Amino acid sequence: MSAKIFGDYDQAGLDAQYDNRAKVPGSVEMLGQFAADSTALRREMASRLNLSFGPGADEVLDVFLPDGGDGAPLPIQVFIHGGYWKMLSKDEFSYVAKAFTPRGCATAVINYGLIPNIDMDELVRQCRAALAWIYRNAASFGGDPERIFISGHSAGGHLVAMMMATDWPAFDALSPELPLDLIKGGCGISGLYDLEPIRLCFLNDDLQLRPDEAGRNSPVHLMPRGTAPLIVTLGGDEGAEYLRQSEDLALAWRDSNVDVKTAVLPGQDHFSIVAQLNDPQAELSRMILRQMGL
């Protein structure tokens, strides 16, 4: 009998829980479709591309804007991509603007450096820098800094929770004007909120997470800042560990008086669930739009 290394899982069992490409036939083709749809959207929708929010080449973001409007400041939906912190970029996920921008909001899709070029601490810092930039520069693209919402898929779901656990006034000692409630609501989609099993499975061959690094970057062990509501959602076909990750975060953060809504979407897998953001009428899109009051 193989030794258990996390919960009731041996090495092979834990690896299988987090091997999404093996679990979802056609996942490579789905990622290719995301990229194609995103390329098409960047040609079709008004945008400001590759806006720099930091000194690194990867510290850039895109903003997609609705046509027309009455000139009133726009609510902002910020999307953080996944890829197990080591692959993909904002360019595969421009398509998510289809869910939000036609409903009258600005959609910002952020980029960040990838592991192993940077470590997890720096990756999280870059995402925080992107949110701080959006707050400070919202007026430059017609956005409302008092209505910033965030969503993210997979590793991006982890980063959503890390953003909501941020002490924003303390983030930049030179500019402490950032409000604690910078984020007004969030949605983690198929997120990873406990990095200890990630550290123990095959993914750590690339990520090289240390125990202390995994601990301080695990939202399940952190206190949310403020009381912004959170949606935690995943596909019904994603497996026991993804469900545990979501349930454990919801339980922990409800104890901190955060309004956490959980939703398991039947028939959805790790990739099809985020594909719903191609359609503003899809269940996931409607959940996030309701959170924004749209």
C-alpha cells in the first residue's frame, strides 16, 4: 500500500486530483479556442492594451470598454487568469469581456510574471500592484474606482482571494491612500485556496513552493480584509479536492463575517466553466453581474 501524503491521498491519487488536462479530454483544444476568441475580441471591442502597471515586461493589463454610454464612471470588473501560476497570459482571456463590457462596465484583464521566472510572493505582489494601479488610474479610462470587482479562474481564483486578504492601506507605504475596501466583491472560479497539497503534488516540480511560502500564500489560512462579498464556484465534474478547496475557504471566511456564496455548476469541468464568460447570459456570467448590480 502506498503511503498517504495528504489527507487520504497517496502520491498518485493527489497528482490525479490536480491534473486538469488529464481529467478533461480536449482541454488543449479548449485553451486554443480561448486564444482564438480573445484575438477576435481584441479586434472588435474598444480597448486600451498593454497598459503598464509596474516596471517588469509582464506587468501589463488590458482594459475593454463599452460603446457609447452617458459619460458616468463605469463599474470595473478585473479578471485574473489561471494556468497554475506557470503558464498562459492575459492574451488567452480577453474573451471574458464579452460577459461584462456589453452590460456597461469596463473589463480589465491583468497579466503577471510566471513561475519560475519569479516566485509566488512576487507574483502575488504584482497582482496587488495591478489592482492598486486600476484604483489610482480608473478615471483615465472612464472607470469608477469605488466600484472595483474581481474574478479569476483556477490559479486566478487563488489570486482573487489573496487580493481580498490584502491590507491595502499598508500595501504601498508611500501611497497609503488605498482604501481597505478597495475591492467591492469577488468571484473565485475553480480556485485553489490551500497551497499545501499543491506543494506536495507533481505541480511543485515546477513551482518549487517552500512550506513557509505555501502557508503565507494560502487564503484559507488568511483573514479577509473588509467585508466584500465573495462567490466561490466550481464545476460539478472537477473532483473532490477542488470541492474541498472551495468549501474550506467558504467555511473559514464566513467565520470572519464575509458573505460567501458557494455554487457548484452541474456538468461543468475545469475548462468549460470559465468558457461560460463568453456569454453574458450563462449562469456564471449572471452570478457575477448580479454581484455588481448589473
